[in-house]
Amino acid sequence: MRIRILIFWFLVLLLLGRQTGYSQNAPVGRQTVTIREGSSAVLHANSAGASSYIWFKDGVLINGQKGNSIITATAGIYKVASINAQGCTSDLSEEIVVAILPLPSADISITKTSEKREVISNQVFDYHLLVRNNGKDDASGLTIKDNLPENLIFEKLSNPTEGNAYYDPIERTVKWDILQLPNGAFAELIISVRSKQHGLVSNAASVSANEADPNLTNNTSIDHKEIFGLKIPNVFTPNGDGKNDNFYLEHLEAFELNEVTVMNRWGSTVYQAQGYANDWNALGLSDGTYFYVVKVKNGKSDWMSYKGYVTVIR
């Protein structure tokens, strides 16, 4: 009686080795089938006249396995023999080595940073996204998401160095897809935004891939950016000593357009300028309290108004 083993793996039928019979002929050698961790292989024996089979793994009988096929997800060396109706047992089949490959893994990381310069409310600035594959295998199907907080207005995207990126205005999310990122490679994307008001803005970006990731702590990166507002003094001293002599608006240079109006306590305008250059020194006016309206804007954004009072003391 002759016997052969068939292996079914991912619907592929493999005929392995030559057949052995009851003549005690020696096997011709081993063959190997490799499967991924979490997968399984079907080993199928075929012997004419066989009524049952006995299976061995690493030289040890596998109890309870008498059929002509077994399913295994365990690495080892497998053999099988058949038994006919008269109780005769065939020689063992050729060796079949089942090898298990670990699932591919890729340590994908993302770093999100904002421009280091001082940023004023209503001013455009950039975020830089850096995605890197730290190993050990190539990464595929990378998905990067950056959800913009309410304090930021989306302006534009640069062309990423890898993949495709776009902005979803409904979800207020930048989405970036990369098909493949080899081991050791990196990709970059720049996101331009505009701040709506001053204060601390915290913004997070995340990345994922098809492969198992051994280190999930670097899959999210959060940037904290302090947005400054226009700083307007409530007192200045135009006494000619070279210190605090003018009505100085800090960060005014960050805005493309500005208008400044100063009024006395009776509501009469005592100073007005477009394109104010931080040069009003209350010349010809008496000491006291004055009221101001300062308007600033950048590009096509709306005017931002600041109202308050300033005291002149010489």
C-alpha cells in the first residue's frame, strides 16, 4: 500500500514527496511548508486501500487522529502511516516540516511640531508631521489623522513626501494615507492653519498601519502651542526720558492691517491712524484717561477689535 501527503494552505493544494509503501523503502527527504502565525495548514494523506491512518509529530503519536487529514497551526515535523482492512501498517511517509513565521511588525511613529516662532491670534502658522518606520518590517496601509481643535482654521496642505493627504471640512480632520513605508523610511507633511484667538492650543496627530506595532506609545503626538494676543498697555509716560514714551502695542507687527482710534472722556476723537506705527505720544494732550479702539486683521480674515482705556502720565 502506498501513501502520500497533501497540504492545503490558503486554498493551495501541494503534493509533497514520493510515496512509500509496505516495502520499508526509505523516505526521500523532508519538505517544508511555511505559514504565518495565526494561520493553519491542512495535511491530507492518500493511500490506496487504507481504512485508517496514524499521525506523528516530532516522532510522537498524535492521539485521536485516525482520519486521512489533520489541521495544524503548530510548528513541527509531521509523518503519517496508513492501516488497511487487514491491520497491516504502511511505512511512514516522507517528513513534512511545518514552519511558523511570526506576523510582520513595524514600529510606526509620528512626531507633530509647530513653528518655534511666536504666533499671534489670527496669524497663519505651520504644523510639521513626521511619520517614520523604525522597523523591523516594511509598513503598509498607513493612516494618519490630525483633528484640528476649534481654535484653529484650516488654510492649506503641502504636498506630502509620500502618499496623499486631504482635509475633511465636516470632520475638521486632515487625513493622510501612505500605501507603503519601507523599514527605516520616513514621510513629511506640512499643515497650515490660522489661530482664531489667543491661548494655549493642544493638537494631536495619530498614525496606524496594517502590521502589528510593538510600540504604541509613539503612535500619537501632541503639540502644545501658545497663541499670543495683541498686548495693549493701560498706561504710558510720554515725558521724554526714552522709556515708555509712546502708546506701544506689542505684537502689532504680526498683523498686515491695523486701525487705531483714541478718544477723550467726552467721546471726541483725539488721535486716529491707519497703519499705526507705535508712535503716538499724546502730544498736545493733557494727562488723564483716554479710550481706544484698535482693529487688526490679516489677509481675508475678519477684523479683530480691542477696546479699552489708557492713562497718560508725564
